[in-house]
Amino acid sequence: MLGPTKYNPDSGGSTLNGYKLRIGYTGHSWLAIEFPDSPRSDVLVITASDFYTKSNEQFSGHQVLVNDYFYNSSTGLLLDKNTTNDISSFNFTSEKMFYLSITRYLGSNGGEDWNAATKKYTVQKICFYTSDFTFDSSTWNKAITACYYFEINNLSSTFVGKSLKSFTINGYTAKIYGWIDGPYLTDNVYIFQ
């Protein structure tokens, strides 16, 4: 998460307040990113095309696109049809390493997007999914999964690892997150109160 920004949506109109996400991956052709919430989770799916195009130097390589979904356990994964405040995101890459910089609306978009206006100062759980198989909206979350926590500070994020435990200190609940870093193995512990 790269912080706040101002932008003009594809639908036109006045300048809106938003925030930037930079999402990428190496290896498989798609990556799903879920912001778990209740009753709906916000899900972004980044897909790199298997086909290589070269119309000119600016638009050459495998096209990388983002699709915006929302998910709950009863209805499954549904396409977010509220596109009024959206701006299209795409890129081209010549390798299996790809990323997109995505601009999103700061408001809640009717509950279908991550509620950035409310949660821009928080610790957020984010889950990542991928697979060797082509993306399928009915099986996307049954593939390879990894969930981590990020501290969000004015829409900029810092990785804080997996949740380890909670405890009370001075009457306040504190949580411990941790991860192992490399290339030389080191233990990292992050406490959030």
C-alpha cells in the first residue's frame, strides 16, 4: 500500500480521494488478494495473460489486468459491478514476474471494497491465493494460501507477519506478530498495542 492519492475515475467527474496499491507476484499466472471482512470480503485478482503481444514497445509482452470482486460464504465470489469510482489498471511484462499499481476509491463503494476510509489506521489481515491452474472463481480459495498482517498507517502499509498470540499489558490488549527473514535467517517479532 503506497499511500493516499487524488485521481479522476474512468467515468469522469470531479477529482476523488483514493489510495495506491502495488501488487505483484513471480511464477503463476494469477494472484488473488483478499481483505477479509464481514459480511463481505474485498478480493482483487491480478491475471497475467499467457499470450505475448507486440504492437509497439509501449504495449508489448504479457498483458496484466486486475478484476475486482467481493466474497462471502453464502454467495461465493461475485464481480464488483460498482465501477463508478474505478480507474482501469493494466501493465505489460516480458517475464513471469508481474505487478500492477492500482488506484482505488477512498470511500466504501457500497460495502464491496475494502473500507479504506475507516481502516486506514489499523492492522489488517490480507490473504493471498494462487495455483498452477487457470483462475476459476469457484475454486480460487482452495488453492495455495498465505495470510499475513500489515500495519496500515495513513494508507501506507508495513509487513508485520503472521499473528502469534494476544496478551494484556497495562490493561490494554496487545498482539504479537512474527516472521523469519532472509537470506540469513533472522527471527523478527512485532508487537502492536
